[in-house]
Amino acid sequence: MKVLYVVPSLDYKYGGPTQVIIGLTKALVQKGIKVSVFTSVGRNDDLCLDQLEGVDVKLFPKTFFSKFWTAYSPLLAKALMEDISNFDLIHIHEIWHYPHFAAFKAAKFSKKKFIVTMHGGVNSLPLCHKAFKKKIYSFFIQKKILKKASAIQAISKNEIKEIYRFVRSENIFYLPNGVNLKTFENLPSKNTIEKLYPQLKGKKVILFLGRVYPKKGLDLLAKAFGVVLKKRNDVQLIIAGHDNNVYKKEIVKILKHEQALENSIFTGMLTGNNKFAVLSRADIFVLPSYFEGFSISILEAMACKLPIVITSRCNFSEIEEVKAGVVIEPDVKQLVNSLVRLLDNPQLCKEMGKNGQQLISEKFTWDKITDRMIELYQNTLLRDENI
């Protein structure tokens, strides 16, 4: 089977979807599926390309009009029209961007079946961003594309409802994101990251791993950390992720006001051994988001046996069900109480970490998820339908 993935970017600064493409395509190739990726050129492509062994990746230049329609690339559209007949199935990742539209046009022209993964694209928060444009585009184009899709992948149980409210499709399938547990088997020693940040020695470490971006709830975390720091002076906050400096300045301002900046570290985006090192050193993982599709960072933290504190907006209720962490509302007081409770109870943290890793092993490894994805591909190709 030959599957073409069409994605807007492989740039690591865009977070989770890039990691999904890496993990999913690698696992598919290992199971004998031939995978190609068509995408636009980004600044940090090399970080991703080094990990896509066995996957045929083609990068296409963007034009000036990408400022108005993300990843706009006439050369990508041309290549899709010319090469799409060589593939059995098209898998489009993310909506609203130009590659999504170009892939649909090519699939329709060649009568090829296609699957769409939205990555949270129809949640209320993304829909509010540039809302007027999206309403017009949805009415004339987006909903028609999704109704033509042979399958729409929901990456969380909550997203199933969101997609159905948006498009009323009967072809919605739940398949979550995953991780490769073997990647986390031999983590760096706990003092590895201390060589870069000596101030971590002897401290309890609260870790945020993700983009420094408004939807991630870092304003809540900064305020809550200030309160926690007043209760105990042995805590350190690590904020690890790509930032555009604009939002980072807001968080720095809050941390200064809370007199917590000296106990906070901004590492920037971490990859490879540095990311594993910070996960190894952390005591608690926190993601207080106002909105998430389905966070890879949560899975990575659980794979490292970290207790988890997330909001209900992260769409991961299983964490509370198996007692792998705490699920709260986006509220400073609730966040403070949860952090203090875990900091005061190392044995509870240990039990939560063990439960979390067990949950990952049972339900959220790429090995298990790709088996179900291949089954979805096969069933899609067998169905009779008009494109």
C-alpha cells in the first residue's frame, strides 16, 4: 500500500502535529506501508527530516501569498496533480491551510480516496481565530471537503463531538496520538540537565513542555507557581518550548510580579537528548491549557513515569480514570492545590507515574495505533463510494 501524507509544515515550532507525522509515518514504514510526505519548506525542517528514515519527503517552496493562506505553494499543488495517481490513498493532516485544499482538489480530479485528520481544527478556540474568514470558507469550501472525505480521524473522544457538530459526517473514527515507548527506556541520568542549569540541584522540578503560546495556559501556571513558591522554597519551574518572544514577555512579567522569575527557567525548544534529560529530571508535568487537540507532550511525560496535572480542556479524561494524575479546570486555585498536593506526597507521585506509563503501554503506543490505522486504510479502500 502506498499512502501520501499532505501536511502544511514539518517545522518543529508548530508542535504536536509534526511529532505525530514523525511517529506515525515511521511506524507505518516499519509495518511495510510505503509512505510519502508532501509539505512546504520550513525553517527547522532538518530537525524532522533526520528522523524520517524510510519516508519519502518532498518539500515545496511557499510564496508571498502564504501570509494570507498558510503554506500557499503552487508547486505543491502542481506536484499533487502530477503524482497523486501513484498512490492508493491520501491522508491530509490539518485543515484551513492551503495544502489541505490542494490535496482535496487533486484527489477529486484523480478520483482518489482521502482521509482527514484535523488535529483539533474545529474546536471552539481555533474557530474563533479569524472567525469571519473561517465562517465564509467553511460555508463555501471546508464543509464540502470534509463531507467528501472517506474518513475523518478524531484524535480525542471529545473531538468526535466537535467534528460532528461542525460537519454532520458519519465517517468519523477515533484514533488517538501515540508514542514509541522504547524511546524512553534509557533516559539520561537525573543530573544531566543540571550541567546546563545548576540551579536545579536539590530542587523539586515542575515541567511545562510545549509551545509558549496563549492557549497553553502559561498565565495560569505563572500565577500558580508564584503561590506555590511562597509555600515552599525548594521548587523550580522549567518552561521548555518554542516561543515567539511576544507571549514569553507576558509570562515573564507575571513571574516578576509573583517574585518567581528567579526560580523559573525558559529553555526554548528542546529536542533529542536535551528533551529526554529534562523529562528525566522533572518531578511533575503540568499542562494547564485552555485548549488542546491531543498533546504528545502529555504522552511523553507519562512514558517517563511523571505524575500529570492537566486541565479538562486537554481532552484526556483517562488520566484521572487510571489515577495517573489530576484533571482540573483552567483555574489558578485548583492548579495551586494540585501542585502542592503532589509536591507534598512523593509516594502518590510515584504511584501516578507508574499508572500513567501502564496506560501508555496498553493504549497509546504507535505500534498499536498504526495497526488500527492500517485497518482503517484497508477498509477505506474496500468501500464503494463516489469521490
